[in-house]
Amino acid sequence: MDETLKTISDNISFLRKNTRTVSANGKTYRLTQKQLGQFLGVTEQQISKFELCVNQVSALQLFRLSKFFGISPARFYDNSLRDNIFVKQINI
């Protein structure tokens, strides 16, 4: 398996799992694959395949992910991303 693709996949999974959504009643939940897929315009199965390194992420999808998470696209290639504390909260 290509190490760069593995790093990107691991980082997508890490960022999603450390992003919290806030519901109308104020409860927080982990961002689901379905919610992230809706933002990108793909299915939750496609997000799962990105996270498992089964399918490659296109440049456009990587750009959209970087905007969603508020980070540079280059950070997806960074092995140390998971060493940093990252929690993002969004309202749904």
C-alpha cells in the first residue's frame, strides 16, 4: 500500500472522528461518515472507502475536505497531524 495514500486515509478518519456536531438540543455527537459524505456529495460508503484506503481521494475532494476542516490541503499529507490535538465543533 502506498504510504502517502495511507497517511491521507488515516488523517481523514482522524479528523472526522475528532469533529463534533451540535444538535438543536445542544447535545454533541461525533461527525458521521454519512454527514461528511453529504457535505462532499458522496455516499457514506465512499467515505468509508477513503478511510480504509480502498479508494483514492480526488484533488477536488481533498480541497473540499480541507475547507470543511479548516486546514491546508497539505496537512492531509502530514504524518504528524494525528499528534496534534484537533477537535472541531460544527452546528447541524
